[in-house]
Amino acid sequence: MFGLSNKNNITQDAYNTLQQQLQEARHTLAAISDSFASIEFTPSGEIIRANQHFLNTMGYSLNEIQGKHHRIFCTDETKKSQEYQQFWPQLSQGKQLKGLFQRITKSGQDIWLEASYCPVFDHEGIVYKVIKIASDTTARVADHHELASQTQAVSRSMAVIEFDLNGTILHANENFLATVGYTLDEIKGKHHRLFVSPAYAQTSEYQNFWSQLNQGQFMGGKFERVNKAGQPLWLEATYNPIFDASGKLYKVIKFATDITQTVILGQENSQLAYDMSVKTRQLSAEGSSSGNQAIEQMSQMVEALNSTSDVISQLEEQSKSITKMVDTISAIADQTNLLALNAAIEAARAGDQGRGFAVVADEVRQLASRTNESTVKIDNVVKQNSQFTTQAVTSMAEIIARAESSMEKVKEAGTSIQDIEASINDVVMAVQKMSEVS
């Protein structure tokens, strides 16, 4: 196998050395066979043998593949490709080929193999077989493809930019470039501070921002940035520290969404809400003032009604006094009428001597009669006035009671308005704080 044509020409020590090397090679091949899928081909690609690991991986038995060409493991696309047309000629010429290869199992399923095709030379330097050593990486490739698909999906829907640990821009996707208004050539190699205001770039907050990222700390939230035109730009973003296989931090990837219009609309709505709440507070204050004025006017009206009621009560008492006086006058008139009647009788008895007295007595009687009639009329008027004043007193009492009740309700309304005003003040303060946060 090693081109030893005549052992007699080799010293015993050299022979022993070769035997030892051969033994080591066999052990090495056995270890490889135990750990990896391996298969042997002729220089043109016909299958010579395969280990059990390879047969299990591909789903065949040795009898099913022995003597057949390698292309039974290839997709139609691979078999037709120019690359595959050169594949076996290159191996037969001694060129080693390795990489990630897509193959097909017996059941027709795709399988990905990380493999090396190693030409084996005879003692004359001619390739007499090719050994393939492979490892099934289908799961890893699937994970990689899924991750790549997810990354592409994120890149299609979000603005993505990459930085080194110093904040220098490494790469940005089209979404990010469209968001900030730059081309990649305009920003690549420049620092992240290109996207912030000069004043903010000098703050300790900004310095701490990159210090925290360099410590592997994730950063997320709403960030105010500046586009190429110098206009404010609001981004909902995450800054994600990226570690290599050894756990060493080596870059930062930012995923962002442009929320500028949402923030501006929110600020406008906050300002509108604040203006409305301030206006409402003013109206509430005016309502409270009007309520206080109404209470004052109602109180004055109640006082005026009470005074009017007192006057009417006094008028009622006056009416009663007038009634008594009229009664007295009426009694006097009756008495006068009686005296005049007696005087007339006496004058009649006196004859001619009493005629003059009789005339006087008649006049007195007529005067008493008219006085009595007048007192009756006055009494009727006074009684009507007394009824009117009584009704007025009753009505005034009802009006006063209603006015006092209305005043109490106005006071209650005033208290409610004050409570509303206090609540509105709280709303104004809350809206103002929300506006400041936005």
C-alpha cells in the first residue's frame, strides 16, 4: 500500500517505523470513521465503499449504492450545473475540495453536509481514489437560513444600522438611509454623533450612552435624532450589543422605527388638551365667580323680600288700627243719629219754638247718616286691603322660602363648581406634565 516493493532492501528499524506509522494511520482512519460519515469513490465518482455513519446519514444500505455514481446524492440542479461538471475532473487531478454541500437522501429530503473530498495518491503520484469525510450540518444550516430569513424580514420592515464599539458607522440598510436622508457613502466611517444635535453630543448623558453600550448593556426607548436636513427625527429604537463566539463584544446593531409623525401628533394633541383644559379652567373660574355673584344677589333679594314683608305686615297692622277707628267713628255716628232723633222729638213737642232746633237736629241726623255710610264704605275698603295684605304676606313668605331654597342650591352648585375647578386644575397639571414628557 505504501509502495514497498522489496522489504529486503529496508532495514529492520525502518520497517518497524513504517509498521508503526501504518498502525497509527489505521487508528486515525478508524477514529475518523467512528466520528464522521465517510465514503470512498473512484477518481471518476463511482462509489467503492461507505461507513455505517454515512449510510445512516443518507438512508441507504451499502448494496444500494456500491458501484453507482456520486450523482445519486445530488439534486437535479447540482447535476446540471457547470460547477459539478468540473467537480470530478478536478478531484481526479488531485485537487482537494471542501465546503458546504447540498445533497439528497434516499427519501428525497435535502441534507447539508460539511465535507472534504480528499484525493488519495498511489506511489506514482496518481489519484486512485477519493475519500469524502462529512458531517451532517442540516440543522445548523436550517437555523442559519431561518436566522437569515428573520434578519431579512427585520431589514425589510425596520431601519437597521451597525456600529463598532466606538460608535463608528459600519453599515446601514436602505430603510435607515431613507429615514435619515443620507447615502451609505455619506455616513460610513463617521460617528453616531452625526445623528444628534451638537449640544447633546457634548453632554455627559451621551457619553454615558456609549459607555453603557460598551459594557454590553442593552438600550431601548424613544430617541430624538436629527436627519440630514437638520430636522428633528424621533425613533423607537433598540441598541443591541453583539458578541462573538467567544463572548467578546465587538459591535452594536440598532433596530429602529420612524415615529416622528406619531410623536409630533402626540405633542399637538397634548398641547390641544392642555389648551382645552386651561380654557375649561377659565370657564370654571368664571362660572364660580358668576355663582358667587348669584349667591350675593340672591341674598340681597331675600333681604329685600324680608324688608318688604315687614312693611306689608306693618300695613296689615295699620289696616287693623284703621278698622278700629272706623268702628269708633261708626259708633259715634250711630250715637249722633240717635241724639238727633231725640232732639227732633223734643223740637216737635216744643211746637213753633222748637222748629229751628228741629231743622238743626235733622241736619245733624243726615250728617250722621252720611258719616255712617262713609264708615261702612271705608270699612269695606279696609277689609279688602287687609285681605290683600294678608295674601301679600303669605305670598311673600312663600317667595322668601323659595328664594332661600334657591340660594342654598346656588351655594351647593358653587361648591360643586369649586370641586370641578380643583379637578380641572389637577387635569391641567397632568396634561402639562404629559406634554413635557412627550
